Amino acid sequence: MRAVPLRVLAALAFVGLAPMALAAQQGTTVSGVVTGTASEPLPAVNVAIPSLGVGGVTNDAGRYTFVVPAARATGTHTLTARRIGLQAKSVQITLGPAAITQNFVLAAAISQLEGVVVTALGQTREKSTLGTAQQQLSNVELNQTHAQNVMQQIQGKVSSVQITGAGTQGGSTNIIIRGANSISGNNQPLFVVDGIPVSNYNRGGGLISGYDYGNAISDLNPDDIQTMTVLKGPNAAALYGSRAANGVVVITTKHGAATGGKVRTEINTSLNFDSPSRLWDFQNQYGQGASGQFAYVNGAGAGVNDGADQSWGPRLDGRTTGCVFTAGAITSKTHPLTVPATAYDQTKPCLQFTGSGQPWVAHPDNVESFFRTGKTLTSTVAVSGGNETSNARLSLGTDQIEGYVPDNSFAKVTGMLTGALKVGEHLSTNATLQYLRNSATNRPGTGYSNSTLEQFFWFGRQIDMGALRDYQQGGAVNNGPATREYNWNYNYHNNPFWLAGQNPVSDSRDRFVGSLSATYQIMDWLNATARTGSDIFRFGVDQRYAPGNLVNADPKYNGAFRFFNDYSNENNSDLLVTADRNLSERIHLLATVGGATRRTNFRSDTARTSGISVAGIYNVANAAVTPTLGQYIQRKATNSVYGSAAFTLNNWWTVEGTARNDWSSTLPAGQNSYFYPSVNTSIVLTDAVPALRSNALTYAKLRGSIARVGNDADPYQLQTTYAGVSQKFAGLPQFSLGNVLANAELKPEITQSGEAGLELGFFNGRASLDASYYDKATRNQIFNITVSPTTGFTNKAINAGKISNKGIEALFTVTPVQLSNSFNWTTSFNFARNRSKVEDLYPGISTIVLGQGIFAEVRVEARKGLPYGTIYGQGFDHDSATGLVLTDGGIPVVSTDFKVLGNIQPTWTGGWNNTFTYKNWNFGALLDIRRGGQIVSETNAVGEYSGVLKSSLRGREIDWNNPGYVVHGIDVNTGQPNDVAVTSETFFQATFPAIEPYIYDDSYVKLREVRIGVDLPTRWANKLNAESMSIALTGRNLHTWTNVPNIDPEFTYSSGNFQGIEYAIPSNPRTIGFNVRITP
Amino acid sequence: MINRKQWAVATVVAVALGATACNNDKLTGYNENPNSATSAPAPALFTNAVRTGVSRWLGTTYDLRGTEWVTQHLAEVQYPDEDAYKRLQASFTAGTFDGAYSGEQEDFQKVIDAGTATNNPLVYAPALVMRTWGFGYLTDTWGDIPYFQALAGDSVGSTLSPTYDPQKAIYDDFFKVLDKASKDLAAAPTSGLVGLGSADPIYAGSRAGWERFSNSLRARQAMRLVNVDPATAKTQFEAAVAAPGGLFRSNADNATFKWPGDGVYDNPWATNFKTRDDHRLSNRLTANMVPQGDPRISVYGMPAESDGQYRGLENALTQGQASAFLTTTSRPGAIFYPGATTYGTFGGGGAALPQYLMTYAEVELLLAEAAERGWNVGGGSAASHYLAGINASMDQWGVPNDAARAAYLAKPEIAYKGGSAGLTQIAIQKWIALYGDGGQAWAEWRRTCQPANVVPGPEAIINIVPRRFQYSTTETAVNAEGIAPALTAQGPDLFQTRMYWDKSPQNAPTYPGPSCGVKP
């Protein structure tokens, strides 16, 4: 095989057109038909003679034709037919004056070892010539099922790519490729769409409070994506510069093609139903209250424990009287252990928030029934077409989503127009414009202070959820404040339905992504491309708090609000010159030199107030309390030059070098220039040593690469500044010195990476293995260390530290069954194991805190000598001899010091994908596997403290008065095994907030995707100017196997570096739906 | 095949690439921070730092939900975790310690630097007093703390791991600093210097105000050493009395912080009470006020909802036990409430209720103690200062000077007794007067062990009232090296460890012995 001609991404639409233009002279005509294995005609296949730079592209009938200029129509050449997703084929043809007819039959690419892939800078290359690891997904592989964020659709499909879904619908998706490189900088990959970097801006939620507004990559419409290639490390991505250290996701969109003027139609529509994939296991034996008694009076403490939002009340045995003790039966000194059973006063009715005299019974579904069935209706309609000089594609897509949390909904609209025009003989142009609008209403809040679900872990298990729906009857109905909504508790909580329905929060992002490019064919083998593209969006949040909102509205006023508006504009422009020619019969050169500029401009304006004057007018002019105003501007610029050269010898040995130099605005003058090179090589052993090839081993390739990538700092870290306070104090201006010590000496940070890979094909493509080993380290990291606050500063920006990541990753694909009756079973397994280590921090600094738990009882850290993401928290003291917990008075002794309790990084991750096809039926199932690593669940900690979880029954299930919970431990006073019994109420409340029991092994297997589909007769599709039509039943997250109790072990609040601690987050949706797809 | 036009294109491309690479000088302009300034006016720093400092030491975390439980002015009626000292452990109090240094203390230092650079005591002296006021809470809460190497992170050659200095050395420096502040203020030229003016939210730039606050603060810190170093205590106390400007002479001299009450800057108690109903008077407080007929009780607390009686709550019960007392015990007084709350309407003016950094009442009670010890207080007897202290406190809280007050003052247990009994009376009065300043009340209680009924509640996690807080978890994580000398000199980092000045009294007249504050 020849190295293929190189095209820049923006010119992809011309893959066939450009050579055709060059061939517009008299000469030898080469033509033929390309069909698939089922004899169906294949359009858009590129058929070319790479050595001559001429070729054509097939039309809808699969026919291609081109002319070789007479001057060059001599000798024997390789004619190659290829299209993404298909196995390329080549034949030798001898050119002469006579016309040549050559047909091809192309099979679908079973393995990913061979064929054309899109790689850095949008180059399409034969995979055999690549010396670096990357994995490409086709549109079909990507769109097996539908998720709200396109990145979740590749979960489990690409090795070494760890994707964590938010839980909260529409929330953030965290993506880490080959482990985290940066201690406190960005660890998310760079996204490039058609050659233009696009923003994956994130406004995440928090563990304490907030809303998770998700990340911006979810704006993309998966149906517009032709291929998605993951460049896994600095090696493959070195040419992308600073932001490539974490890998690059290269997306090429669908384009129009020469269809002879015919319109082609594609439609993809699905209807999905969502529900929480996991629910909590609540106890249903004891109701609200404390120390065994409860009586509602006003829900704020006037009754017996009715202000207390926990479930340590009387047994839910249907009693209608006797929920409180006889007056005088207890005193403040009475311990629950000594309460006699006769203490309950049988003359008193059991009072509840819904009224008196109702039986004291559990409502086992009282949390589950809060949720509704979510619905997602998604559709994309696209039309495309073109002729030999121009083509276009227009697509429109919408997602209409009703969340499974009441009153929560999302809407997404995408429009994309792509056009290409050949202007004259040498110049071709391309333009893309996308409009994206992504909006949501009433996202549930996250975290401890304002999340919608938070109160279910401070709850009465007897509460009738249905009764809470009618919140409009007002608080006075059950003795609560008249100004409040009707609720079960007036102390700590708002009614969950009222929160969802009466505190509207809406957000929307309006976004334009556009690009223009022009390619000039200077010579047959040399072209120049100029390209500019911008990603511009506004993201706004309008949040209104009704009067009575406990956390956010001052009860003195008529409600409150918070607004913010972000504006982001990133422009990337580049100019690159590409040479692609045979230097001799045996050596091929592919070389690029280019220059690029990037300018980013971000601005955020915020306004909030805790009180408004006139109800219902959420406007700063109506603020009763002077609003807090915020304004933040961030600008950044980088300039770059880069180049690469790949030499391929005899089609089997490629050596490629790349080099790039960046100049960044964020580093001090004199230190803001940084250079980084890379080199890689690829050897196809089965071509180099044909004797290796056998029936069993049909393909073998070795590759290796060494690369370096530099990175700059975030803006404004060079000088310590004073910040003003927008709200004057009694009319006086206020300033305060910032808490971060600046550093005028910052240097660029450097990631160094080596990788080696092996690609093997067996039994003529029936089985393949693609495996890599990598070893990378990032040093001179720019991050803020925590310094002793007694310096007057909490942090200092420094260059220090080193994180290393070593790992292996493999993709193994087999087609175990391939029967003549068309039954086919393909299975693939991907595996990745990464070993991270914080090699070094700053002298004297042993840890960097990435984030901490709600009660500051646990932290996630980068701790020296340990993998990134150490869980460090408060545990129990243990007996040195037996390892058992030390107890005092029957209760574990809580350590005063923190200790290492785990690490958030998995031991390995993998995916197992199976596809079965039989005639026009197909069935696919994907398991997504995570093994090892730990998480912290504060839901479980709080849920046991408050007695709502089933696990809190231990120690009180026998009888309230004879609790049987004896901690298995050593009594610190006697040195003997503990024999003191305590109530579970005492146990959980006395040990809180020691987090040790709430660290869990975060291993899980998820049945991530299932698809059962059938292809409908082609003639139906043909009526719609399309080629095929299919319907399918699909499911996502259908089952989770895990030992983590109660919660979804997969969760995130943001795509930031603080991960691994959970509280009251909804679980990732389980989705079941139908899909209809019409493809051209 | 290559024509001239094609070469021209190639040339343009090459030139453009070169231009990209070379035009990098302008890049740094992009990095000029448009959001915040590289310098700030000292008055604006001062205003913010005072507000931050008051919010810290008289605010929610340290005072209302911290030391007010520890000193048992108040008791916790819902989820009494702080009251049991559980949520006062290192991780919960770290923010107070960390924030004080990196927040207002550093800003006061910048004001001192700016004032010193322009040789302007009207700027640096108030900042010196405020910095010392803050350091007083820091050292009296934690003991040995970074002092001499602190607040210098941005100075050339400074350490990022300041050493913990012995409390004795810190106190010695307090006296020097406060001496300098009041003397420099007194010596400053009466014209030509521009002071803080209205940016000073406490005295509006009045130099006499700052002189008296400086001296009064010096007297407070001097008296604190009386059990460990009575000679220094006496010397410094007498020096404070004799310093230019003297001590506070009336409530008009109080270091008063007026909250605007505009919804943005509200009294922190009122802000907390808006949504939280966790606070009840402690039965320790009511035991020292109700039987004696102290008229301040109707200001400090509200009658219990159930029967209109002033009734305190036992500290540190279980949640179940405590919440049973929700309606039968007294909430804090109506003056602290903002009106509408999420659980009912109480009071109304709480948002704008001023707070006091130091009061005339405290000064009079300090003078009473000093006089009882035979020190030179510049006139007046222990009894007369004691009486003036109680009256000042009543006036400050707006208690009318009527028959009820007279009857209270005439009660045998209130009328001044002199000697050790007198010291006990002074200490109890000061503890009552310091309602709203839990940090000072707790420090004075540790020094005097009065009132003696302050003992841990039933569910307290240790059986002794804390003598200090545990060091910040941030510090133990990043500055273990700096802490090491403190652990050696002061003792283990526990609630029980006593700091330098926290010694059992040796010299008569004296207070009860060291076993005070132990769970019965």
C-alpha cells in the first residue's frame, strides 16, 4: 500500500473532487463500480492512484470514473479504493492509451487495524503508517443508543478513556484519557470539530450546593458526526500543542457529496423513557422522630421531635395512639436504653403532618414516587447533495427531554450547514456553520444545602409523598407558617415538589460554531490551506427563588434571584502547507508546515440578591437588598508554528517527526516561548518480512513514539492583586488582598510521553489485537499549592511537582461465528490499566487538596508518593494487635488525625461489546466495567445518621428497648472485646462524621447499551431518497452490578479534578426506547 | 507545471507563517488583569478588614455556633453536635484560623505597611490595634501560634512555613505594639496628616477613640497573664491605665461596630436566626441571672413559648432529648431577631444591632479586679469599679435604670463582697456582660473558672470544658514543621491542653482550683 494523499480536515469533502479536477485533461479513463459484500452499490468511495495524485469518488450507483492525463498514463500503478469504515482494497493496473475498467468489492472493516482513519490536524491516513495509538468510532458505532451527552455514547467503547456520567440529567460528563496529568489544571481532552477546537466549557455543580449545568460538548448533535477519533496521548496529538497533553477527540462531521444533483435524506428519530437506574434502600420499620417518639404539632419543634428531620421515631406498626411518652416518664437525663415499653402514652393520638388519628405506617415508595418517567424525543433530519463543483449538507436536530425529576426539562436544537465549492482549477473552499441551542428548566440542585433530593436523607419514613404534591394549600393548614408552602417539616426543608415547581431556574446556551477554509493546490503534490474558525456562545442562567426558600431567600422579602451570563469567544486561525509525494520509487514523503493563532475571550457577569421588593419581578431594579454584582474577564492569546514530516519506505516502514513552538500570553515575557518535538515510527512486520505471514497471523505491526508537549498557565497568575467588593459597606468601598501568592517566574509545564504498540491481525481479520504501553510524566506543573494560611495567603502559584502515569491498553476483537446463513457474532473487549503516581510536589508540601467533604471530614488529594486522587479522612482508631476498632462505652473511638482511606482511581477499566447479526436483524450489547478504586458516599453517612436507610436497622430491629448492637471491637478502657450494647441511633450519631465506614470499593459493571434492530426493505428507504431504513429497540444503563450500597457508583458533579465524593445525587438514567433511522 | 502564480502563493504562505512566529511581543498585553488592581487604597482595605474581623470573632462560626456553646451562654436545642464539642474539632474550626490570617490580618498588615511607609500613625496605629485584637482571639483560642514570621508570604525571603511562637513572646509583643500605637497617635501632629476618616467604621478616624481602645485592649491582655506572670500583668495593666488617652471612660468609648442592617451586612446573629432555630439560653446562664433577678435577662432572652418563664436548656443533650425542650426554654432575646424568620416572627431590629469589639463594662470590671489585687488603677475602689461595670453593662444593653436594677444591685449575692469572694463576683459579672462575645467570655472563664457551674453537658465527647481548640487541619497538613515546637512546648494538640497563661491561680486573692469545668 502507498501512503495516501493527505488532505486537511476542512477539505475532506473534496477527497474525490480535487483529483478529479486535476484530471481534466485528455488521457486514459479509469472507471468501475464499487459494491459492498451484499452487492449493494457503495457511494462516496474514493478510488485513486495515489502515486499520480489522480482519482475519483463513487456516485450513488457506486460508479466512479476519472481520467489520467496522457503525459502520465504509463507504467504500472496501484489503484486503491477506500472509504472510512471499510477495508481498503488495492490492485495493480498498467496504464496505457486504453480505458480501464476496474470494479471493487469492499467489506466492512472488522478490525480497526487497517483502513483510513482521521488523525491529528484532520489528516486522513492509512492506519498502518501511524506510530501512535488512536481509536476511531464510526457514526454507527457511536450512535447505538442515545444519551443526553454524546460523550456518554462512547462509554465502554474506547480503551483508556474513562467517562463518568453525572447522574443529574443534563449534568457534567467527566472524561479522563490515560489518567490525570495535571495536579490542579485541566485534565479534560481537547475537542476538535472539523479542524476547529471547540469549547467543552463546564459549569459544574457542587457537593455543598449548586447546579450542574453540564459541559458544552453535549451541544453537539451525534447524528452530525461522521467519525470520532480519540488520540489518546501527547504522542498522537503533539501537533495540537498545549492543550493536547490530555488527548484529543477529533470529530469530523458529515458532509455533502457529489450525488449528481440528487437530494439524499437522512432521518434519525428516537423516543426514550428514563428512570433512575438505582434507588436507595430505605428502612420502613421506624418513622420520624428521635429516641423513639414523635408527635406533629407545627413541624418546627412545637410537637414532640416534629422539628427533627430524622427517622428515629416509634415503630411503624400501624398504631394510631401511643407515639409519645407519658409526661414525666422520661427526663432530660433519661437515656433511651432505659425507657420502659410502658412509657408510651396510649391515650395520645399519633399526630402527623397530614392530620390526627392516621395510622402510623410506612410509605415504602415515598421517595420513588417523587420521580416520574422521563421522556426523551430526539430527531434529526438532514438533506445533502451536490455535483462535481459544489455540495452541501443541511441538518436540523432537536432533543426534547422531560427529566425524571418533576418539572425538569431540557430542549436542544441544532442546525448545521456545510458547504463546499470548487472555485476554478486550483482553489477549493469550504464553510461550516452550526447553530446550537441547549436549554434547561428546573434542573435539580446538587449538594447538601439546596439539592432537591437532599431531604430524602433527612426524612420521615412515614411521610406520605402524595400529600406533599398539594403544596399550594399553604403552611397554615398544618400549623406551619402561613407564608410557607404546605410541608412535612418547617425547620430545615422546603417541600420537594414546591422546590422543583416554584423556584424556576432556567439556563440556555446559544452558540455559533463556524469555520471557513480555502485550499489552494499549488502543485500536484503541494497544497496550502488557510482556515479560520470561531466558537462563540452565550450561556445564561436565570434563577428565581420564591418567598419561603430556606437557603436563598431572606424571609423578610418577597423572594430572591441570581442571574449570570457568560460570554465566550474563541478563534483559531491557521495556515498550513502540505507536501505529499514520492521521493523515489520506494520513499514517500508527507510533510506539513503551519502556523496558528488562538485568541480567547471570556466574560462572566453575575448579579444576585437575597431579597426583592415586589413579588414576582426578578429584576435588579426590584432588589430590596443591594445586589452583589460580579464581573470577570479573561483573555488569552497564543501563537504557534509547527511542522511534521513522515517518510514511508516501501509502504511498511514509516518514520515521522513533529515539532511545534508556542508563544503564550500567560507566561512571563522571556519565558513564554516553548518548543516541543516528537518522533514516531511504525513497521508493518508482515510486509517487511513476508515469511511471518501465515493463515493464522495475517497482520503484524509494531509502533513506537516519544513526545513532549508544553503547556502554559491560566491567565493572571503573575501578579498578586487586590479585589474590590461590589457591595459597599455603609457606602464605603472595600478592598481585600487576594489569597493566592502570584509568581512572576512561571515556566511552561512539560509532559513527556513514550509509548509502544503492537497491532496483530489473525485469520484474515477474524481476530485482531491492538495493544499499547505508555509511560508519561508531567513536570514543572503550574498549580497552586496550599501554603500555611499564617503567611497571609492560602495558596501560591508555583512550577513544581510531577505526576506520572504508566499503563497498558488493549482492544481485542474477534468474530467467533460467521456462518454462511449470514449469522455473525462479533465480540470485542477493551481493557486499560493505568498506574498513576504523584512523584513529587513542592519541597515541604506533601499533599495538594483537590476538594473536601461536606463536613470537612474527608478530602480528595494529590498526595506525594501515592496515586492521584487519594482519599484522606477521619476514621476510627484501631487496636494495634487485632486491627479491630477501639471502642469506648460501646462506641468506636474516632481518630483525631486523618489517614489514607483509599484512592479514587480504578485499578482497571474495560468494555465488552457484542454484536450479533442475522439476515436483517441485529443485536448488540455493551458491558462497561470499572474495577477497583474507592468512592466516598455521604448519602450513606447521612442516611444512617438520620436513620432512613435500611442499614440503620441493625441494632434496633429486635426491640427499641433492647437494642442489640454490640460493636465488634476492643474496649479501649479494658483491652477486652467490647460487650457494651448501644442503640443504632446512638452509634451512628456518636461516630458521625467519621467517614471510614462510608468508603466503598467502586467496582461496577453496567449493562451500558443494548440494541435490537431490524433493517427494513431497501425499497421503502429508496422512496425517501435514502438507502436504508431500520428500526430498533434500545436501552442504556439497564443494570448495574456493584457492591456499593444505595447509590449509583458512577457520579460526578463537574469535569473538574475534584471527584469521588457523593451526596444525594440522582442516579444515571436507565433509558429504554425506540429508534427509527433512515440513512442515505 | 509550476507557474509564477503558484510560486507567488507559496511565497505568501511562507511570509505569513514567518509573521505568525515573530509577532509575539504583544502577547503579554493580553495578560494584564482587567478584573482587580495591583494596589488598593489603605482606607478601603481597613473597612473591609474590620468588617471581616468582626464577622469572624463575633460571627456565626466562632461565636454563635462555637464559643457561645463552650462558655455556655447558650445551649443547642437541635442536633447539639457543637454543644457536645463534636463539631468543634479541628476540621470544623480550621476555617476560622485559616481565614483570620489570610483574610483580615493580612489586610491589616498591608494598612500598617502603607501607614508606616508614609509615617502616618493615623493609618497604621488603628490597624496595629485591630491586628492585635485579632491576634488576641487567635492566641487565646489556640495557644502558641505563628506571629513573628506570619503575614509575610509576599515579602522577599520570607518562609512559607511560619514557626509557631510561644504565647509568652506573643503577649510581650502585644504590649509593645499597643504601647506604640497609643503613643504614636498621641504624638502625631494635629494637622497635616490624613487619617482613615469615615473609612474607619469604629471611631470614624477619632484618634482619642483608638488611643483608648489600644489601652483598654492592653489592659485586657495584661490581666489574662495574672495567673502565670502576675508581675508582668501588673506592670502592663498599670502602663495601660497611665498611657495617653487612658482607658474607656463611658459606653460612648466602646469599640462599637454598627451593622448597616441592609440585608447585605447584617448582624450575624440575626442572619443566623433568620433560618435557624437552634439557640436557647443555657441553664448555666439562667442560673446566674434568673434567681438573682438580673434585669438583663429580658434582653438576653425571650420567655419560653410554653409558659412565659425564663428557662435555660441543659447543654449537650442527645438530639431526642434536646428537641423536647424546643418550646419550654428561652430563645435569645428579641433584640437579636430580624423580625420575619422561617419559623415565625420575633423582634425586628436584629439586623442592625451593633456588636462590640470591647466595652466600657469590661474595662470597669478589669479595673475592679486590678483594684482588688492592689494595683494602681488611677483612682476608685474595687467596689466602685464593680458597680460601674454592672451599670455600664445594663446601660449598654438598654436596661432601664429603675427599681428593678436597684433591687438587683442590692441583692446580697450581687453587692460587692471584696477579697476572693469579690473576684468571683467580678468574674461572674464579666462573664454575663460578655454575652455576645463568646471568645472573651470563654477566655475569662478559663482564667477565673467562674461561674463554677460551667461544666460539659451529658453528651459531651470529653468530660472537661475545652481549654483550647485543635490546630487547623490545613496547618497540620502543610505546616507540620512550624507546629512542631508548639507541640513540644505547649503539649499535645487536644482540647484539654492548657496554654501558657492558663494556669491555676497561685496568688491570693484567688479563684477556685484547677479541677473546674469537669463533668460531674
